[in-house]
Amino acid sequence: MDEDGERKPEVQTTYGSTGTPPVYTLNEFYTKIGFGNAQRLYWSILTIAVFMDEIEQAMLGLIIPFLRCEWHLTLAFEGCIMTAVFAFYGIAGLITGKLSDKFGRKRVLYITLTILLISAVGSATSHDKWAFLFFRALTGAAMGANFAVVISFTCELAESNKRALGVTFIIFWTKVALFVTVVLAYLLLNILGWRAFILVISSPLILAVILIYFLPESPRFLLVSGQKKRS
């Protein structure tokens, strides 16, 4: 505060004795350059990842009746499928934070999205209920990992007063994904069958994997991992 009670600007700079450039914290730098189209683009790419997570989650409840008829599932086994998804979701969410701190947000997200794509194809081509259970558990792990990394990644791409907006933006699109899944199921599930439906509804994962490949790494991760020049 100054003597008039006004808050002073948060951005502070320091200069070396030889007139070196000013030094900023990462948040100060974000504040200085402002929030622009680059952040909006990066948030949109990250949104695709959680959008597909939600589709994979919602789709399971819609195809269960078809699985019940084809494999004569008991209620207990149906419960096992759902339990496996969410159990591995929680476990992966706990583990992935440490992994992304060590190997980077982008690398971990790229790998987990690739796993999600593989598990979707595996689910669609499963020859029995046990193979389907395995691939759905793998799907749950990939979803939990994706969500944990995306939230961190989103917050690290903007200044502190925009982070809540970023998380809200991400969560909003997960709810849109639920609506999209139900509409597509209404239009396509009975026509295509559950196997082809999984492949069709999961196909945007290919785009997500490609876009994440070109997404820059989190500047914060680069800074804390000693890669100041890249950040």
C-alpha cells in the first residue's frame, strides 16, 4: 500500500548493475503480457482431452444393456465393470501428479490419451466380458490421469486471477460431452451396434493425440525443472 491507501502494482522488476533486463516471477510475466489468443487456443486443446474422458465414461452406461444381452452379464459383473472404471480412475489420479511433476505435463498427457485411444479400440473389439473389463479398467486409469494433468496444465497457462475461469471452462465442456454422448447414442447406437458405436464416438481421440503432440510444455514445469531457456 502507498501512503494514500492505494494498492501498489504486483509486478516488480529488478535491474542488475550492468542494466540487465527486468526479472519477473512467472505470474508477474503472465500479468504483464495479458491473457490472449494463445491461452484460449491451449485451453481449447486441453478441453478436447477431458471432453473425450467424459464421453468414454458416459458411453459405458449406454451400452451396458447391449453387453448384458450378448454376454449374459449378471448384475454383479456389471457392478464390477463400473467399479473397475472408477477405482482405477482414482488410483491413476493420485499417481499421475507425481509423474507429471517429473516427466512433464505434456508428455504424460500425450501418453495417457494414447492409452485411452488404445483402450477404446480394445473395448470395441473385446471377444468376451473379461477382455472388456480389462480395457474398461484401463480406460478408467487413463481418464483419471488425463483429468488430473489437464487441470494442472490449464492453471499453469495463465495468471492466477484467470485460473478459476480456466477450470470452469474445462468443467463446462465435460457437461456438454454428456449431452453429446446421449444424443449420439439415440441416433446411432441401435443402427451401428455397440462395437461400432464405441469406435465412432471415440474417433476424436485421434485428433486429441495429434493436437497434444504440438501443444507446448507448461512454462511452470520447465522453470521448476531447470529448463529456463525453454520456458
